[in-house]
Amino acid sequence: MSDAYSRVEGLRQACHDIRQPVAGVLALAGAALAQTELPESVRTYLHEIVRLAEWQSDVIEHWLQVPAGGSDSPATDVVRVVNDALADERLTWAGDLTLLWPPEAVFVSLHEVTVRLMAANLLANATRAAGPSGRVTVEVSRRACWVLLAVEDSGPGFGRLPRRSGYGLSAVAREALEHQGRLECGRGRL
């Protein structure tokens, strides 16, 4: 058995094991939402917890079902998926977050979970670099046969912040490369 196969199987096992706690979170949130005298602010938070737990469940299911090497995927609406990732980022980041997109729909033949994970990793990197009162602009566009997801932040510049895990950008680069794309880093307007 190869090391790569063992790592993929280990990841699938971890995802399998996480499913039950995620199901528990969904069940507990559902039970709390059934309470009739729940303050509206708490109800709103619980709905967000359910939405995030359902997203985590989608990620887990994706990793359990997608064979190594990827699979054919239906067209994914990039603007909708990126907008969902932005909504999640706004829950934990107070800075100025802007999304720009063209008037026509932008679709890509990647699984929705893949697009969402790539966007979430780029956003997390940008908001961390920009700091709590910074600015992040996300632009979705089509360039010939390419879909461009450009994330720009008002931080000090690539490589000028203390390193964290370093996994987010590496994961985006691997996914992009696997699907004949690429990740580029450079200086932007912000």
C-alpha cells in the first residue's frame, strides 16, 4: 500500500469519524430551535450554526465520496459559492469585505465543495493579512476559457506576516493545479 493511498484513506477515516459529532450538532441545534420562547437573536445564531454545520457535513461527504484523482462535476455557480464563503467570513471578521462580479453568470466544472474550500482558504489568508480593520476585495470574472478568482487585501504584502500553518494557500495551489489552473501571488492595488 502506497503512502499516498494510506494518507487518503486516513483522511476518509477521519471524515467518517467526524460525521457523528456534526450530526449531533445539527440535532441539538434543531431541538433548541423547536423551543417556542427562544429570543430572536439566539434563533438567528442557531440558524447560522445549522448552516455552518451543514456546510461542514457537505465537506465531509465530499471527501468520503470523491475518488482520489477527482471526478466529473456539474457546473458550479462561482459567484454564489464565493458569496456563501464571504458570508461565513463576515461572521468572524469585522473588516471591509467586497465582492465584485460580472453581469453574466460564471460557471466552472468543479465540484461546489472544491470551489468553496478554495475561496474560504483564500479569504482566511486575506482577512488575516488585512487585520481586523482592513479591507479585502474579491473579484470573480471570466478571462477567455479561465475563471478568475482574485482576492486582494490591504495587508503588508505576501510573505511579510508570521507564518501560520501554511496549509491554506498550498491547498488552493494543489487544487488549482489538479484542475489545470494556477495560484499566483503578487502586489495589488490595496
